[in-house]
Amino acid sequence: MNGEQIDLSIVHVDWSPSMYPLFEDSNSSCGSLGTSVQSVATNESEDNEPEEDKLCAVCGDKANGYHFHVLTCEGCKGFFRRSISKGLHFTCPFTRTCPITKAKRRRCQACRLQKCLDVGMRTDMIMTEEALLMRRELRKRKKQERMQRTRPVVEAGSLTDDQKQLISILTEAHNKHLDTCFSQFKDYRPQVKIQKFSLENSSVSNSPCVSPHCFNESTNQSQPTYMDMSPNGQQLMEHVFQAGVFKELPHFADLSTFMIKQVIKFAKAIPAFRAFPIEDQISLLKGSTMEVCQIQFNRVFNLETNEWECGKIKLSIEDGAVSGFQKLYLEPLLKFHITLRKMNLHDAEYVLMEALALLSPDRAGVMEHSIIDEIQEKIALTLKCYIDYHHPLPEGRLLYPKLLSLLTELRTLNEENTRQMLHIQDMDATAMTPLMKEFFC
């Protein structure tokens, strides 16, 4: 039967007159209905006429376009396509005169299929699964191309004015308050130079990294120190202190306190951070200070010597060991700095990473989650745009996801750092300053 010869009166058989006003003239309703038709009918519809009443010619449900030459709903379209493409045969248990309405269309598949054919749905228009997939891929690709054409025309890889301003604010805050040369680090307790040792030679991997043979600072003589893993740890602690562990703790405490104060000043110089409630400012700083410090520290990391060259001060991973940190923390920390340093980041990329670490909405105690999340997303997008512009392929390939992965790794190191601090605090209650206890313990 030809679609033009359909008696449209069958469409309204099971609809009460009270339902008609829903489809009568209404500007707002027509507008929303037209939008719905456009979005849904892109799969297999051939034509859309948003100004006419759209009722399925098979069941009377709301139609979303022409399918197989007939105006139908999405359900009848899918039923007809599946039935014909799979060669299904149905048998009516009654007299093949079952009413097909929106509510009863599932009761008899045989009569539903027959009505599809009676109203003019064409079997020759059904595509194979392979052709259907190809058609969907083509439409998806065209949709993506349209979206790209409708985006604001911006120079490839360039930064917007807002992104440039963001980088400028963060860079200015960093240069003013984060002193990578430690020129303002004064009146600190000096380092205690003792014989250093390799982490690989540590006798116990999960205890403080102490070599079986450490040098006595005063006599410069080798004295054997054996790790005694007694249950209460008292004998172990005696050996630890004899070996020189914790001798650099005073210097480390002063250094950490200085860096904490720097991070606080850096955060306060960011207008968006100052706008948060004081409780959120404290929560963000407590959660991120260690991460911001490590990102800042990476700028002065020397890949050849594996040392942090902070002006006149030079620190190595062994300094962390003799300060009481354990091998299970120091080895991943060193790997993190080596990996990040090899990426040869620009100053702008470092400050954007510091801002990403600082403005993390999932820190404990944070209340303004949505606002902070929006700001962090803006910073992340700026970082990606900067990388795309300043690190062309193949140099910039996967650089952005690698940086995000390192930030995740840094979060794990932050958690371990807290455990290490508590470990040191248990060993020596006077080791840390009040500010360190507030931020790290």
C-alpha cells in the first residue's frame, strides 16, 4: 500500500478528544517539540516537519519523524526494522484484528507488524546492520565537524586573553613568594654532614634507611650498627640515633617551615583563593602544601647529580634518609622528581601544576566544592592549551595526560608523607615545629 493512500483516520481511533489540546497551537510547545524531534530523529528519520501534529500511524504514540516512508514513533520504527531484518514470523492467537494502540501494541506482534505494512512501511528501505553502522559513523563524524566549525575561531593552539591573564597572575604570585634559590632562608639550623649511604644498601627496607656501617661524626670511625627489630622498638631506636638518623631533622624542620610559609603567601596572592571562606582556605592549604612544595622543588632538581640545588644548600635523597624518612617513601619520591624533570616544563606549566594541586575540590573539609571544581577545570584547560601551543608534536604527545598522572602520583606521595611525619613524630616528639605539626600531622 502506498503511503499517500493511507487513511489517517485510523490514527485517532483510540485517542480521546481530551488529548487533542496537548497538540494544539502553542509557541512554546512547538518550539520544544521541534527541538526534541531534531535531536532524536537524526538516526534514521528522513524528514521532519515540526509544524504538523506528529502521531505514529501504527500505534498513535507521539512520532518523532518519518521512518521507512511512514510517520512513526521510535518504538514502532525499531520493531519493524528488527522484525524484517531478522526475518521474524508472528502468529496472532485471536482473529488478526487486535487493536494496536500505545498501551496495547506489545500484546500482539503479528497484528502490529501487519499494521506496519498496512500503513505503508516499506521493507526495501531497511538497511543491513553493517550499512546502519556505517551510516551512524558517518553522521557522527559530520556532527563533530559541524561542532568544530561552530566553535569560536581561535588561532590553533593559542591562548585566550583570560588564560593569559590567569598564567600572569599565577606566575607573578610564584615569583614574588616562592623563592627557589632560598635567598631568604636565614637563621636556620645548619645541616649536619655525616657519611651518606645508598638506599639500595639499606639493611631493612621498611625501617629508617640506615646502613649497617655509618660513620661517627666526631671520630670519623666506622661503627657497626645492627638493626634490632624488637617488638617495642626501643633497641632499634637506640641504634638509629647512634647511626646518625634524625641528626638533620632540625635543618629539615626549619626548611619545611620556611616552605610552608612560602606556599601560604603564594596562595594568598591568588585572587580566586582569597575569595574562599577562611575554612576552605585552611583545608586547601593543609591538603596541598606538600604537593605544591614538591612541584616547586622540582625546578631546582639536577638530573645529573640527583640533588636539589637550592642556592647554597644542596639536598639529596640521603639527606631525607638521615632525617628519618623511610625507603618506601624516598624511592618513589626520587622517581617522581626524575620523571617530572625530564619533561622540561616551562615556568608557566610549573605554576599551573602548583595551582591544580592547590585548588583541589576533594580536599578534606572543603565546602565550596562546585566553585573550586570550576576553577580547577579552568586551570586544567589552560595547561592543556599551553602545552598544545608550546610543545608541538612529537614532543607534546601525551604530555598533558602524563602530567595529570604525575599529579595523581603526587597525591599518593602526600598521603605517605603524612604517615612518615607521624612516624618521625613518634620517634622524636621535639623534631617538628608547631607549623609542621599543624600541616603534616
